Amino acid sequence: MNRRSPFLVTLTAFLLASCTAGPDFVKPDKPTSTGYTPEPLALQTNSAASPGGAAQTFVPEQDIPGEWWVLFQSPQLDALVRESLQANPDVDAAQAALRQARELYFAQQGSLFPSLSANGSGQQQLASPASQGQVGSAAMFGVTAASLNISYSPDVFGGVRRQVESREAAAENQRFQLEATYLTLSSNVVVAAINLASLQAQIKATQDIIAILNNSLTVVRRQFDLGGASRADVLAQEAALTQTQATLPPLQKQLAQQRNQLMRLVGRSPDQDRGESFDLAKLKLPQELPLSLPSSLVEQRPDVRAAEAQLRGASADIGVAVANQMPQFTITGLLGFTSGGISSLIVPGSGVWSLGLGIAQSVFDGGRLDSQRKAAIAAYERAAAQYRGVVLSAFQDVANALRAVQYDADTLRAQVAAEQTAAASLRLSEQQYQLGAVNYLILLNAQQTYQTAVINRLRAQAARYSDTAALFQALGGGWWNRNDVDPKSMGKPTRFALPPVQDIKLPRAGH
């Protein structure tokens, strides 16, 4: 057996005895709930005789398409969502954050490997005879050395592996933060387009009502001229007209601001508005809606998956803190040559080598390492509580969306009936007023009732589209059926690499 065998045997024993400090991560248990409402959910909503009034049916465990917004059957909406996913800077930021997290993960993986470095040096010295206690001329001599140095810290207690696990969890967290960005962005574009269509419809309805009030004012003035109406009737009609006209600028302001928001979402500045418009009557209301079980929801929601990744990282950090309390081992080695000049560098007798093992163990640190371990445990408990909170919020989002889909369908049904009644009442009041059968207050009240009913019906109609978008968002948006991650954002580890040539800046001559 050669003289290095005992060292190799010791090293092998260390590696074979390696363990991973701290707890192994266990995924949280899936929810046992089977629904989102205390009572059994009605699987079909009411319908209304209006655009956007179709009955919607919940289909349990139906898969969600990745591009769920195409269910509204609007090519223009589809184009805007696609544009936003390509041009919105929030997406670029999320992709860059994922690239950063992945590269940090790969960098941490490098700690599992030995570190090898090359060194070289050369010196030329002039020594005077007096400095050597001799008499004569000065002596010139050189010292040249070259070596390869290796350093390796065996991961005996798994601290480095836990650090790698923590970095991997951080990258996984960014992966789902990216999916959350895509989901939020696509949902916001859809809702912004729906709001745009609603405001345009409300402006059009208000303009129509203004026209009705103008016609009524003409009739009242004519009757006043003939003595069939009082001056008070004319003033009341003028007041009703001006009040309705006053509601138009706020709607126009909201419309302009909504357009500006939509431009921001699609990655344009306000002056790049191309005049896109949407018609509520032409949007198709999806009639089949997915309904995922709570146990599936925790796998579908990007925010829940991100919180789970944070929990996993916190678990790994406990292992890091525990391993830091254990002895730390370091293996170093050197192989090289040294001589009096380059020409004699690699000759017999000029070689040098060394091999060493270092062990370090903290004896007293004022409780620092133990407090760090306790802090890591507290961080894990915090992450566990945050995970439970995110899951509860996810359930709340779905429950809210389901209630909205259910009750807003009832609201639209009632608003359609109210508008039809108000329109019939207004027509009858106009006829009777012209015949002198009713007083002016009845006509004015009918006009105001109709105006309110039209606006409320339009808002209820838009709410059904927005509710549908909110449900798709609450259920996770089908990201698993899309390829949102740019392959460049995933990266790949590089074990042996020099800096890219373009990153090496050499000094120019004369500078």
C-alpha cells in the first residue's frame, strides 16, 4: 500500500458517511374539501333575453384551455391578449427574474465540485555581494513557479446540497411568479376590454336618452306655447336634460382612462392607441365553465405553487443552518514546478506537490449558529402559515367568482325585465302626455326610470363577462396547457467556462 492510501481511505469514508442535515421537505397535504360553498352549488345559472344573457353550466373537473380568452370568440380581443403577452414589460421582467434565479441555482450547484485554479509567477532579482557576505560583482538570479491548486469541501453533512435545494426552490418560485404574471396580465386585458365595451355602450345609451329628452322638451315647449303646459314643466324637462347631459363627460373620462390602461397592458404608450373598440353584443359568453376540485386547485394556482416553493426553500434553509453547526472539512492539493528560470522549469527535481485535509469546528460563537438555526425554523413556520393563507385566499377567489357568476346572471335577468317594463312605461307615458291624459311629472318619472334601467342593464351585462374572466383567473388560467417560459430563461449549467470573448476588455495601445 502506498503512502497516500490512508488519506484516500479516510476521504472515501467521509464521502460514504455523508448525510443531508435538516428535515426532508414534505409537500403539504391536499385539501379534503369537495366544494367551495356550504350548500351544493347549482350547476346552471339563469338566462336572460339579452346579449350576454345565456345560461352557463359548471362542468366539474373540466380542463382549462391555455388560451381561455378565445372562448369569448373575439379575434380583436385575442389579438390584444397576444400582443400584451409579447410586449408588456412586466413579462420581460418576470422572464429576467427567472433567468437570474436559475443562474444562481446553477452557481450554487458549482459548490458541489472541486475548485481548480492555475497559478504562475516569475521574478528576476539582483543581489549585491555584500548582502550575501561576499566580495565580488552583483549576482542576477530568477525564480519561476507554476502550479495547479485544487480545493474541495466535502459536503459531509449535506449543507451544500441543502443550499442547492434552497436555490432550486427559489428558481421554482420565480417560475410560478412568471405564470402568475401571465395569468394576471391576460385577465386584466380581457376585463379592460369588457370595461371598454361597457363604457362605450353606456355612452351610446346616454346619447340615445339625451335624444329622447330633447324630443320630450320640444313637445313640452310646444304645449307650453299652446297653454297646455306650465313654465315649471318646461324647466323640469330642461333640468332633466341637462342632468343627463352632465353624466356624459364622466363616462367619457372613464372611457379615456380605460383606453390608457389598456394601452399600458399591451405595452403601448397612450399616443399609440389604434382605436380598438369592442361591442358587448358581439362578445360570446362561454356557456360551459370549468369547476376544479379544491385538491386540484392547489396544483393549478400559480400563487399557491409559488408559496409551496417558498416553503420548500425555507425547509432547506433549516438544513443549511444545522450543517453549519457541524465540522467543516476542506481538502487542498497542489501540483507544480519551481526553478531558477523558465528554461529549467520542467526538469527532474523541479516538481513540488502538497496534499492536506483541514477540519474546522466552532467551539464558542456566543450562540450565533444556534440562533441562526432557530431563526431558520421560525422562517419555515412563517412560510407554512403564509402557504395556508394563500390556499385560503385561492378558495375565497373561486367561491367569490362562483357566487358572482350565479347571482349576476340573476341580476341581468332582473335588469332586462326592468328595462323592458321601463321602456313600455315610457312609451305609454309619452302617448298619454301628448293626449293630456297624465301630468308632466308622470312622464318625467318614466324617463328617469328608463334611463336608470338601461344603464343598469348594460352594467349587469358587462358583469357577466367579467365574472367569467374572474373564474378562469381564480382557477389558474390553464397555464399548464401553454409554454410561457422562454427556453433561454431556464438556462443550463456550465461546469468549465472562461468569460465570453465579448466580455473581455483589453487595454488599447497608448491608453
